Amino acid sequence: MSASYRVDGMTCQGCARSVTKAIQAVSPTMDVAVDLEAGLVTVTGPLDGVQVKDAVEGAGFDFIGPV
């Protein structure tokens, strides 16, 4: 299962790594792709949107919602 989410506040590769690590901390097998320019995070794996939201917000970014 793959889903994309809009995330605000990501401005650099460090931000992308932080979001990726936060999501993978919840489920280490998740495949996470961050598109900084578009402000999107695409997640492939078993997490639902609530878990992704909690991870993103826990990393200090604004979770806007699914695309």
C-alpha cells in the first residue's frame, strides 16, 4: 500500500532525513520518499494515515493531510 501526504516545514535534506527516520521508527520496513520541492512524503507499507501523522508531527513538522 502506498500513500502520499502533504507536509509543511520541510526545507532541506536534514528535514527529509528527520521525517524519514520518524516514520521508520514506527515501522522500520516502511519505504519513505520525500519530495522537498512539492512538500510531499510518500509512504509504502502497512502504516495508516494516523500513524504517519503522529510520526511527522512528532518530528516537528506540520502534517497537512493525504494528497
